[in-house]
Amino acid sequence: MNKIAKIVSELARPVAEKHGCELWDVEYLKEAGTWYLRVYIDKADGIGIDDCEAVSRDLEVILDEVDPIPDSYVFEVSSAGAERVLKRPSDFERCMGRTVELKLYKAENGKKSFVGTLSGYDQGDVTVDIDGLSHTFKKAQIAQVRLRIIW
């Protein structure tokens, strides 16, 4: 997490909690020449537009006061999404037993993407059960892990 995302996380967490939500993630990144500040929130019964609007309205006031970002940027508050990316150890702990898609930087056995049940996490290494077999992938191999909804 970059410095600005970390500062905004500290500011956004109490705002999200005030509205009955949990802060899932904050991203500050440049896309096609434009800076974006994205705040992702979550709650047990799902996020609605009213939740995003309330958190956005309150957090925008704080961001204007503290002014932690020197550049102009686009500010967005949204749901973490059903197929959210897992980043922190707590994300993995909370999602044990759920279906995930794990993507690798380099192909293993001719594949770069694996779908299975998240069954383990140890200092960045991720274990996924696929067709009844456990597969552990090293942190250095893993490009991304996200929840996967099977329809």
C-alpha cells in the first residue's frame, strides 16, 4: 500500500464504521494519465448506493480538510465486489473455505489460473483444494487471488 493510500485508510476507517460498514481497501493509482483514489467498503448484508454515498460525502469533507493528496484526482467509493481481490492475511482468514481464483505470474503445468477452495494461508503462501487435491503456491508465484462466484 502506498503512502497516500495508507493515510486515506486511516481517515476512511472510522467514517466507514460510522455508517455500519467496514473498510476493505484503498487504492491510489494512475490510469490513462488520471489519478484515482478508490475506497472500497463492505458489510455483511451487502453494500448499496446509499452506503457509498454516505461514506463518500463524509470522507470527502475530511479529505478536503486534511488535504493528503497534492495532485488532482478522481474520488470513488464503492463496494469491494463479490469477486474481490484478497490482499491481507485477514482477507484470507475471513474467506477460508470459499471458492477463489488464483493467478500466477508464470504458468505451472501449462496453466496460469487455478480455481478451487481456499484452504490455507501462511505468510503469503496460499493453499487451494482443486479436485480433491491440495496445492500450495508460493507467495513469489502468485500474481493475484480473488473470490470467485460460480454461477
